[in-house]
Amino acid sequence: MAKPYSKLLTAQIRSQTQYRFSFGIDLFFSTVLTSLDLVTVWVLFSVNGSLGGFGGREVLLMVGIAALSFPLADLAVGNVERLRVFVRTGLFDAVLLRPLSPLVQLVTMDFAPRRAGRVVQGTVIYVVALLNAPVQWSPVVWGLVLVAPIAGAVFFGAVFVFFATVAFWWIDVGEISNAFTYGGKDVSAYPMTVFGGWFRRFFAYGMGFAFVAYLPALAMLGRPDPLGVPDWVRWCSPLTALLVAVLAGLFWRTGVRHYRSTGS
């Protein structure tokens, strides 16, 4: 079953790299845009010596985890956002006619290899953050260092799939979806202590964005959560990512079952 997917993916990569100069320009600017996260953090620390009670090296670690997690998810499943176009035009009918997984087809069709540049830069930022932050190294922390970006990528991938699925009922879901995907990426890159009230309760802990970078970073740093979250919760990012992925998968299956063709 993997052979059709690999051929489809290879064809997409070959077609998009056919014009090498154009692909190189896209890859370059796609990579540079990730640096804006670091510029934003630098501006904030140029005004204030700390952010939400955390120093620059500690915040850089949170930014590093988010900067690697989100590009991994965007590279793997970001194309699922195009579902609303497939539903509106009726192309999703053709997807369902093939004896292949509709979700994997959406992911591999129009695959964008230029997004790999963001993954490379995110990896560099994460490594630099680990080398500079006061991480409390131990075998368990080493495991979390390796698992946290992957868990974050699974979490963001599930968010992509969940909000793309809304298009089965509400086609014009693009801006709402972006608010939770790209907006969620921005939220997860900062200490949750900088947010307050309902926003922190809803986005950080209710929707789970605190589990992407903030809580894993606290575990790596050996710091308790200033907001009073129990210490064991800091290690729960893989479990949270798995739970969100299962919920997104169930929601996707429900959406596919209730899909009705455009009739055109």
C-alpha cells in the first residue's frame, strides 16, 4: 500500500523542483520567514529583561521547540488545508473514488518540499537553544528532548486535520483554521505566564497549546510551573499529542462519512 503513496509523493517533488532557480528562491524565503519568530523575541527582550518571569535563554528553548514542531507538522500534513477547495469544487469526489486513504491523498497531493527549509532552521534554533539554556540533563530529559518536537508536530498535525475537517460543514473556514494553526504556533512559542484570564485557560490549557513547548521546556529546565500546574503534567506532551490526534482522526472519519457531493 505504501508504493502508490511514494510514487505520488515522488512525482510531486519532481514537478516542484523542475525549475531549480524558482524552487531555490521559494526555499530561501520560506526559510528566512522562520527567523521572524526570533526577531520578535529579541524585540521583546530589548524592552524588558525578562518575559513572563523567564530569561532569554529559557524563552529561546520554548521558541526552539515550537520552531521545530510546527514546520514538521506543516511539511507533513499542511496541505490538508486545501480540503475546502476540494469540497467546494467537487474534486473530493475523485479523491474518494481512488482505493487509497483520502487523508493521505490530500497530504501527498501538492506536497510542498520548500517547507523543508523551515524544518532545517527550526532544528538549528532548537539545538542552539539546548546548548545555551540551563537544561537539567538526565536520561529522562534526554528522552524528552528527542520526543518533545515530535509530540508537538503530532499535536499541530492533529490541529491542521481537525480544523480542515470543518470544511465538510462550513467551506469558508480558512481564516478560522489559520487562527488556531498559525495562531496556535505563536501562542505555544511563549511562556504561558504572559497570557491571562480566559485566553490562557482556553488556548494554553483547554486546547493544549501549553503542552507543545512551555511545559516540556519547564521539565527540561527543572522548573515548576509558576501557574501551579502539577510537576508530572510537564511530562505529558506525548500523551496529549496522542489524545488530540485520536480526536482529530475520529472527527475526520465523521466528516468523510457525512460528506455530500457538490452535485456539479
